[in-house]
Amino acid sequence: MVFLLCAATSLACAVLLLRGYARNRVRLLLWSSLCFVGLTVNNALLVLDKLILPGRDLLLFRNLSGFLALALLVYGLVWDSE
């Protein structure tokens, strides 16, 4: 249940940040929302890995999605600071 709640919370944050970006066009909101989309994928893979497909090892895909999500945020922070 906790894994599902984490995925739902990440999705809700991504949707709210995307709505904020659509309204204000602040690029930091875009990068943050893309990061939360990646974290939603990460949490969905966690649910798949632990609950639905316990025999499969999705650790590499989970780590890759988390890394890409945070890399997007860091890139956005560095790019918008200039």
C-alpha cells in the first residue's frame, strides 16, 4: 500500500507542477514536473518489482529512472541559473 501511495503522490505532484507551468510558464516548474514524472515511473517500477513481478529483478531500471529524473532536475537548475 505504501508503494502505491508513493506513486500516486509523485503523480499528483507532477500534475500540479505541470498545471503551474502551463499557467505561469516558469521553466523551473517544467523541470521539477519532469523530475516528478520520472519519480512516478520509478515508483511504478518499484510496485511492479516488489508486488506484481516478485521473481523479476527490476533494480537496474528503477535506478536508471531515478537517476534520469534527478539528472533532469539538476540540468534544469543549472541551465536556468545562467
